[in-house]
Amino acid sequence: MSLSLVLANEPTPPNEPAPVDEQEAVDAINQLSSPDGPSIQERGSPSSELTGVLVDRTITMAGKTFYRAFSQRAMGNMIIGNATITIQERPDARWGSQLWIMQGNQMYFRTQLSPRISEADRAAEEAVQTVEEALLRQQLSSALSSDKDLGREELR
């Protein structure tokens, strides 16, 4: 007569198959879909880099208006929508505000904006066109000249 003693915190020996109910529970946990919600879909790009972010670093009312106008126009744009962009502002009491749009270390647009809010929409429209062209040029040049030893920011 053999007596087998299994303690609660010790794993079962690998030669014994898992009980059917336990295996079903494990399979249920590992499912990508459940009755509670839709299935998890894989993203098209395997990159873990965060993209499509628009950072607001504006201070004044004119700067905030510019940011809102730019983001509304850029929202539907596929090229700008996939970039991580920062809009920065440096206010000046005498000359208005300096605004610039950057991606990483690269500045794509810079303008002087007066405190009048009406100018912000026109400047935002011009900024969307300029940034889109610059991003297209940057993507084209990086596609044509690739060097595995250098990072993206080093190729510029």
C-alpha cells in the first residue's frame, strides 16, 4: 500500500495530468475574448513606441486657442495623427507669444502670435500644412536613407 502526501503549497508532479476542470479554467483565462467584452485585437505595428500624442505646453489664451485650432485640424490628418508633437509657447508682453511645434528635437513650425485670438485660427491652419509637409519630407528621407547603426534622430 502506497501513501501519497501532497501539501497545499507544493506543485503537483509533472507526470500527472491536470484535472479537466482545472485545465478548462486555465483555458478560459487565456482566451482573448469573453462574453463580457470584445476580443482583443493586435495592433498593426509591432512597435511599442507611443504615437499620436499632441502635448499642450501653451500658457496664454491666444496660445490655448491656437492649440485647440491646430488639434481640431490635425485630428483627421493621418500623417500628423501618427506623430508625437509638442506645441510650446513663450509669452512676451510687448510682442505677443512665440509658438513653436516640435517632434523630439526637431522644430517644424514657428510663429509670432499677437494677443488677438482671431489670428490663432489662421496661424493654426498654416501650421498644419507646414507640419504635414515637414513630416512627409522626414518620412521620405528616412525611408530612402536607412543606416542600421544610427537611430532615427541621428539621421536628420
